[in-house]
Amino acid sequence: DGGITQSPKYLFRKEGQNVTLSCEQNLNHDAMYWYRQDPGQGLRLIYYSQIVNDFQKGDIAEGYSVSREKKESFPLTVTSAQKNPTAFYLCASSRTGFEKLFFGSGTQLSVL
Amino acid sequence: AQSVTQLDSHVSVSEGTPVLLRCNYSSSYSPSLFWYVQHPNKGLQLLLKYTSAATLVKGINGFEAEFKKSETSFHLTKPSAHMSDAAEYFCVVSDSILNNQAGTALIFGKGTTLSVSS
């Protein structure tokens, strides 16, 4: 079955630590995205990539980094510069840029 | 465990006629429910949300949704469709047990494509 896999489901970060969230898809989609969800707010776009080895900042990229070395993978690193990292992170993909999105199951990140 | 089912993968309406996009959910707790819209070549936009206040929720662009606990439904409606409403619509449920903690797990439906003809 094709789909998007995010791991881990729950992640805990210590102060000053970098953590990486995994997102893998086997849908052969060119485009991948990272969104963040905070209570009472809509999803906000962190980064997106429309092709391998290329990515663009979304609305709230500060404190985050990404890479797109393979078509199937789009890992998100939450750096120590992100002062309020506790949130629900959702990965998505689409066949090409900003076509219908397919979503992973999300990662809940909390700060210890 | 929470889940959400969008009953129609594609809905076609004529401009000026009512829109109904159906969504059923299952939840062990009191859910929060959302509708998101994705217009062609654009990102996601929050249409409206239900968080245990009024059961009839009004959103942007004339859309509204009614939370019916007895039917476990949260259908999206609009009295009169406009050409600009053509888009992909996602029904979303959140795990309300986590609502009081920072970060809220979301479960997306598979989406309903709304087509509007003139």
C-alpha cells in the first residue's frame, strides 16, 4: 500500500537539543511539505519541497531545517533555535507542487 | 481511536446551488473538528472549526458546518455555490484528550473534490 509514514509518533526534546522528525512516502510524489499545528490555530507551513535537492521556506521556517536528498524522504530537524517547539507536526505530499495533499499520521513533539 | 470518513470523494454542483460535503467521525472523547480547503496550486486554509461551543459553526466564504453528536457527523454546507469554491476539502478530527497539552494530534479525511459548473 502506498502512503506516507511519519516517525516517531511521540518525541521528546531536551532543552538545547536538536531532534529530527522522519517522513517517508512511497507514492512517487514530487512535492513534500511540513506543517505545524498549535492548539486553537490552523496548520502553518514550515517548509516545502517541489523537487529533489530543492526546498523553500514556508510561513514559519525559523528554527527548523530540512533536506531533500531523496524523492521519498523529507526529514525535518527542529533545532535548538526553535524556542517553542512543542506542537504536532504533520508531513504531507502531493504529486506535484500544491496538488491534492496526502497526509502522514503526525508526530507529537514535546519539550522535557 | 479517532477516525474520520469523508463519504464522497467527488461532488459536482452547479453555480448558485447548495453545497453539501459529508463527514462522519468516530471518537472516544469529545472531539474537535475542522474543515480545511485547498485551492488549486495553493496551500491549506482553515475554513472553520468546532471545539465544543455552538454546534452550528460558521466559517469563511459563507460555509458552515453542524456538529451532530447523535449522528457523529460534521457536514459542511453552503447555500449557494460559487465558481471560486471549486477546491479540495478535508474534514479533520483531533484527539481532544491532548487538547489541553501543547500540540494537538490531527487525523485527516481523504478529501472531497468539489467541482462547480456554470
